[in-house]
Amino acid sequence: MAAVLSSNPLYERYLALRDRLTGDAGFRRWASRFFLTRWIARRHAKALFDLNTGFVYTQILQACVRLEVFEALRNGPLSLTQLSLRTGLAPEKCRVLMRAAESLRLLETRSNQSQEEGFGLGFLGAALLDNPGVLGMVRHHALFYKDLVDPIALLRGETEPSLKRYWAYSGTDPAQHEGPKAQEVASYSELMSVSQPFVVDQVLDAYPFQKHHVILDIGGGEGTFIRSVMELHPRLEGWVMDLPAVTERAEIAMKSAMPDRPWRVIPGDFRNTTLPKGADLITLVRVAHDHDDEVVQPLFSKIFKALQPGGRLMIAEPLSKTLGAEPMGDAYFGMFFLAMGSGRPRSFDELRNMLMQAGFHSIQLVKTAIPLQTSIILAIR
């Protein structure tokens, strides 16, 4: 196995030595005292502790969001008594939550004239204000956490995940399924819409859409992304394609926001519907990673056929193996899609190979400001 993983025997010996020393309690004690290695030992100890306690941290954040703590502190610090009244928690329990949130940089201790213990927004807590995308995801995670209570059962397929029931299209057979009803898609459609700014701002800053004439956004939900592009580029025509129940909502949103602009809303399941022709840019914004290879590979082929020579495909989503954001790709999204019952995180190399198989060329990774939130892949027909 080692020969498969690495062709460098010196590096393999280094890794073997590293693992042996790291696993030795005596060496760890020495490293924690020696001045040249002490900072490394402390950093690794904290990382290991955070792995062990991370679920507690997320529940502290969940409690603060549900109790609207950050909103309560919008206009300035409050005393512990005031926060106790606002949250409905007994003072001693409120203190536990506030101090826990302070340790996570969500809140900060603030002094007041009465000298009573008080709290204001911390750096991360302030960043959550007026950020419906993050707040929506925090609330949404309550379902995900239920599915992770027994991760072994989830991995073995012994449970019916709550997340799978939430995503109405997940795991359905397009040949037999009529499609989810409007009430079934409302909650996840709204979540996708409010969390879309994570991606929209990154994409708009990184790519010159003005070079295109017609953009087709496949799996475009309520049209949040296409409207943002059209607002910035007045000469563009935008098309949105999604499931019929979703496009009912998109139709209303587009009519309201773009009454004097050319646009189309196209109902259809891209798994069994022919894609319309005429767009010179087709976008998949947080769509490819939601689906298995058996869906994505044919979709790439369909997009290739729908584009004219020179037309472009854009994929915008977080990628596996992104430098500095590795846990987001394979840890978070790996388990998230498992619970969802569909999709998987993919690296740039994996997507490039799939795109080449569909016929695309000149495939490139476009830099974004925060790759943890999204990366952009462009491919030319």
C-alpha cells in the first residue's frame, strides 16, 4: 500500500518516524517542554481538543442563534440580568452560555456603570448580524446533527436521515417520480436562496459576465444568482431552469425583480429533460456536488450539446482538497451529502476529468477571494 501512496522511500521513512514519535507519550511530554517544539505541541494539542469538542461549540452557536442573542446585542452591550430576561434563561444558566460564547469569540465581556457583568458582540458574533445565509445554515444544521448522532449507522445505511427527507429531490427516480410539490420544496428553496450570497459575491467579483449575452443557470432555484448577475450587467438575458415546483417560485421572483428585462424560467428535471439551446454561458451554482456521478456525467454531456462551439460552462461550488479548506470539502460536505442521500465533494482534478470526458477543453480553475466558500471552474465547448 505504501508504494501506491508514495514513490519516495525517503518520505515514507520520514512519515513512519513521525508517526512513531507522535504516538510515543514520552516524546510528547518532552516536546511540550522543549522551547523549540513547545509551540508545535500546544498547537497540535488544541487541534486535537477542538476535534473532540467541536460538536459542543456548534451547539453553543445554535443556542445563541435560536435565542437571538446577537440580535439582542445589536444596539450595544447588555447586562447579564438584561440578557437573562431577553433569553428566558435563569441568570446562572445565561452566564454559562454567555461565557461559552465569549470563549468562541462570538461575544465579549463589557463593563457598565453598574459594574454588573455584561456582554457585547464579539468579532464573529458581529459578523453574523444581517447575514441570513449563515443564520439559515445554523438553523438548518439541527437536522444534520440528528443524523450524526450515530455516525456508524449513517455510514452503514442503517438509518433514514432527516436531511434526506428535507431535500425533496434527493434520491428520487426521475423516470418514475412526478417531482416534489410546492410545499415540499419551500423550505430548502428558501434556504438555498438566503445562502446564495455566499457564492454570488465571490463569483461576481471573479468573472467578467459582460462578455456573454445569454446565461442559463441550471438548478437555479428561485433565480437569486441569475438576478444578481442581471442587476450588475443590464444587457444580459438570464434563464433559470429547475424543478417545476421550484420554478413556480422563481417565476414570481423574476416578475417582481425584472419586469422590464428579458428572462426565461424553464421548468424541468435536468436528469430527463433536454436542455434549451441559445445560451453562451451555462452555470451550475452549488449543483454538481449535490448529485452522484451517474447524474453529473450525463449532465455535463447534455450541457456540451446545448452549447455552441466556444460556449462556456461555469461550475461554482466548494471543492474537495482546496488548500487551506480541506475539512470543508471532505469532512463537512462528505458527511453532509451522505446524510442527504445524494452527491459528493469533488476535487478540481476529478471534475476536470469528467468535463474532458464530456468533450470540454481549456478547463481552468479561477481564483476566488474565499475558496472555502466557493471555487470556480470554467470549461469551453
